[in-house]
Amino acid sequence: MQDTLRLFVAAALPQELKNYLIKARHAFDHPAVRPVPDDNLHLTLFFIGNVAAQQKPGILEKLADIAQRHVEFTLTLEQVEPGPSLQSPRLVWARFQQRSAFAQLSREVTQALTGAPARK
């Protein structure tokens, strides 16, 4: 049997933003919303899904190559809301203002990990 990993690409959050989100999520008291442990708060760039464990080094290599081509940028928090929809909340999501540098990074990650261009 082959070992599999459930992977996603994420960026760490600054502690100040994590502290804000920890406080903000308490406003969304709904039985279907499952809180993410404080240490696991992150910005998801791309959900990969289940992959064979032996694929992880190749994935990390592709991501390192992409990271070397990008410069640091800042995102601005726009809204904190339950998601994926108000009618069916499961998590509390932080939405950020659109930023072309983030969009480009997302497209490159998607293309590198799927082989297909990301939707615009």
C-alpha cells in the first residue's frame, strides 16, 4: 500500500494578524463552524489534495523555484466571514483585497502543480 499525504500550499501569517483573527472568529458562533487551532491559521494558496508521499520532494522543488522568482508583498485584510458560504458555514475565512502579485503567484503555483493554466 502506498503512503499518501493530504497537501496544500500555504503562507504563514504574521502574529499580529493571527491574534486579530483569533479574536474575530469568536463572533461566528455556529455549530457547523469548526475552529482551526491557533497554530494552524494560514493563508491557503493552493489545495493539492491527496498525493503519494514520494511526490512531496518534487512538489517542494517546484514551489522553491517559484518562491525564488517572487518578491515579498503585503496583503490587506478586507473581511472576516464564515465560509464557504453564509448558508453553509464550516470555517471562518479571512478575505484580502486583490493584489496582482498574489494573483500571479497563485497562477504560477496552480500551473506548476496541475500542468494547466489557472483560471483568471
